[in-house]
Amino acid sequence: KGGAARQARASLSQQQMYGGDDYGDPSVPDINRPDRVACQVPGCGANLNAAGVSTYFRRHRVCLSHAKADQVFINASAMRFCQQCGIMHPLANFDGSRKSCRVQLDRHNLRRRSRRKTQTQANKGAAAAAAA
């Protein structure tokens, strides 16, 4: 009971999401198909579902060559893929040829400094306790 209604709702939601009755509909662009994940760089269209492509590149929708590129032009802006954020940023957000943006590098350095500070305090406390 309700199987036909459930199937009709599924078909309707599929039409709304993909613009057609089935995934083979030629009016549906490849990038919108759930079985085809492509690189987000305009004009690339590398198939990220191909054998041998890591899940990291699928998750961030960027191919290996564009992830490693020093600059990629998106909407006439020079961008670079940040390995920490997993998104494209303008080149101004990077120092030199680094692959992590300044914001993420600052967060990383802050964590490292606070960790070192607490370790130093713990060592001083242990040394004071041993001397007493």
C-alpha cells in the first residue's frame, strides 16, 4: 500500500532535481548528474569518478592538475586551490607559492603556539614538583 504514491513522488522529485525522467535525458548537463562528478574549473570537465581518482578530489570537486596548479582562472580571476580549506581562493590570499591560504596558516600557527605554551607550562610545573 502506498508504493505507487511513493514511486510517483520519487519520480516527481527526480524531475525537479534533474529536469527529466531519467539520468539519460540529454537536456541534463553532465555536471548535475549524481553519477558524474567533474572538476569545478570551467572548461576542464575531468571525470572525478574515473578509476584511480581519490575521494579527496571528488569531495572537493577539483582534478589533480588544478589542485596542484599555481593559478587557475575562474570568472577572469586568478585563483588557487587551498589544501587546508578545500576551496579556491584569489591569489592574494596566498603567500608566494604556498598551497594553504593565510587564514589557515595563521590558525595552524596559533594552534602550534598554544600547544607549545601548555607543554612548557606543564614541564615547569613538573620540574617545580620534582625540586620540592
